[in-house]
Amino acid sequence: MPSRAGGRGIGALMPRTIAILGAGFSGTSVAVNLLRQDPGGGRRIVLVERTPPWGRGLAYGTWDDNLLLNVPAGNMSLLADDPGHFVAYLRNIDPNFNAGSFVPRRMYGDYLEDALDEARRDGRGVLEKVAGDAVALRRDAPPAGFAVHLADGRRIAADQVVLALGHGAPAHPPATADLRAATPGGAYLADPWDWAALDRIDRDRPVALLGSGHTAIDTLFRLGGRRSPGKRYLISRRGLLPHAHRRSPRQPLAVALPSYLAQQGGATVRATLHAVRREAARRAAAGDDWRDVVNELRPHTPELWRQLPAHERQRFLERVLPYWDIHRHRLAPSAHLRLQRLLASGQVEIVAGRVVSCERRGDDIGIHLRQRRDGRMREITVGAVVNCTGPSYDIGLRTSPLLTQLHDEGLLQADSARLGLEIDARYRVIGRDGQAVPDLFYLGPMLKATLWEAIAVPELRVHSAQLIAQLLAQPAPATAAGQASPT
């Protein structure tokens, strides 16, 4: 059926069409809220996902119940205007769940799938699910309209496009260059979220995980599904591990910018860090919890980040970020306890040091690293190495054909720190010319470049609601210009 973009289109251009590229949390949130809020029901929403099912994305696509949410259920609602939505869903499964529960990520994926299906049934707009890999996006008869090109040759005509592409693959550590060249097919695993490849690792042999954050711990738990003699090494520059949530988490209080920050003066990392430390020490002396200090900062970190000059942002990334991450992004209490027991048993060792090189020797891999504590060289022999350095948001690494095309044609640009994309206050991407691209929006973790606090559900759902206000600002046509094709 022809579309306005020409070629093999998916449906003719009907009422105003919004294409959402990516159906993880961000894309699903936009689709669900559009279906709920479209006042006239005159919009067609096309949700494109490379690897269905829709709604689960990378974070919630696992079926392994060893992997838990790192945020309590009470702060994981999909809907910004209904904070108890996820807890109500859980209590329909088991009334023992509550706002403080840390549930398997698999259950959250179920919740997102169900919420999307419910919104599709009961919502006002029209939702089409399209399984396909979006590889290019081009203007169709500028200045209005886009054509989304899929890898199989299909095209989707859209008036507005939301990029909801989620997390990028980890960057390769430089020290693995020789290993990557010498060991195709298994000894070096570049993608820790490739569960099938991870399950093929010989668990009876030692394994090195490059990184010691959440990605590494998820990988460790996946590898630890059964007892094995193979030791696990968590290797990172500083050897830091995430702290635990308190056993009885509570919702952070909504407070104005704390006075201890308002009074410190000067937008410098050093001054802010010292002020936060003093406040945490004061709270601890009064019998309170340092976690409350960090939690209360969450609503204010975007503005604090915007106030920092570029050189101060770089100072934060180089000197403070690892310590911020372990305090801000914490583990579920049961996950933290499991990790501590693995460390105490000797099954897992945390190694602080800089990996200098990796080399293949027969069936073994030798990892040469300089230890942080004494500067001495150490060699560790393992059967496999997994890159657990965490998602990369540097579009210059060219891991996504779509982002590569948009970047090369000047429709978006990376921020100077390579944390994500430049966007404006309306969530429109900024092109090479420094101007916002009309009707091309972004929602997802690459908001970090501008807002910093933008990679977790509590923030993303608010950004989603604000983005939808922009999408709905343009009235939908009253009549259709064609007929929708079935999904």
C-alpha cells in the first residue's frame, strides 16, 4: 500500500502520525501516555521495535529472576500522574508486595507489556506495532514530514518522530584490542547483555568481568546460576562496588534546593561535594541516613548540572563520577547481601587496577594489570573476559546505523562530553547548525548530556509527560487521508 514516503509503506498517512523508534521503557511510556491523553483520539501512533516483545527493552527483557530492580516498587510507576500504579499491579499478583519491594526485572517487563496492551484497548488513539530495525530517517518533502526507513526496505511516513533508542553497547576497553583480534567467537564477550553468548561461557573456568558496577554484578549473578569452581574477578580502576538500599526504603521527600547548597556559593564540583559530605555527616550524627541526602538531591541535579561550566563538568566526570555512582545507583538489599557472601567465600574477588593488556595463550587469556594499591604488575589467568564497563552514549562510536546516519547528515549532534545528545527545552534534537530540528524528539538515557539525572524510571516518566505535552501541542487533523494497515 503506498504511503506519502513512497515505496513499500506501512499504512497511508492518516491523522497526524507519530513514529516512536524503540519500545523499551522510554518508547512504551510515550506510547501509553499518548493513548491515554490524546484528547480527540485523532492520532496514529506507530511503535517500532527491532526485537519484540514491545515494552521490555534491554533492561527488562530478561527472564532471569535473579536480576532485581534497583529501585523499590513504589518509585517505579510508568505513569507520572499515578505513582501507585506499579504497586497496584503487583498487589493483584500477590498482596504481600508493597512500595518497598524489590521485585525481579522480569515482572517489570510484564507490567510494561500489560500497560501497553491496556492502553491500546482503552486509549483514544490508534496504535500500530511494527517489528523492524529503523536504519535511517529522512525528511519527506521538507519542511514537513519524515520517512522512517527500515532495514528490510519498508518505510513509514510520519509527521513527528520520537527517538527512544535506549542504551548503547559498551565501548571496548583499549587493553582488549589484541584479544578482540585474536579470539573471535567466545573468549572475549563484548556485549554482556547477550544472554545466549554469556550462557555459553565455561562456568567451571575463571572469568574476568571488566567493571564492578551494576552491569558487572548482573553478569556475575547470571554466571552464578549454579555452583562452579571457576573464580570470578571484578576488575575496575578503583575497585568500587555499589552500596545497598536500606532494608526499609522510603519515598524521598520533595524539598526545595537544600539550604546547605543554596548557601555554599560558586558552581564548582569541589564546593558542592564538600557541602554534600558535611550534610551527610551531620545527618549521620543525628541518627539519620546518608541516603536521604542523596535522594533529596535528585530533583535538583539537572539544575546543578546546568550551572556547572564545561571544565567543572569534566572535573566531575574524571574525579567524582565513580563515587557518585556507587552512592546514587544502589543495589537491592538482597542483591547486595548475595554479593557480599560471594566476596566473603572467595568465589568472587574485587581487583582494583588498570588493565594494561590481554593476550590469548591457547585456551587461556592472560590479563596484565597494574594494581592500584601498590602500583605493582599482576597477571590473572582466565578462560573468558566479559566487557561490563556499562552502556556507552557516545554516538561517535557508531554502534547504531540510525544514529550514524542522523549524525552524518547533520540532524543531531553529540554534546562536548560525549554523554549523549544535544536537545532543547522541548526535547527536540539539535542539528549540526545549532538549531532544533522541528518535530524530531528524543527521550531516553542520552538526556544525561543536558539533564544528568535522566537514566532511571522516576525521572524518565516525568520527561515523558513533558514531551507528550509538546507532541499534543499540534492539533490532529479531523479526517483521515488513508487507511491503516494491520499490524
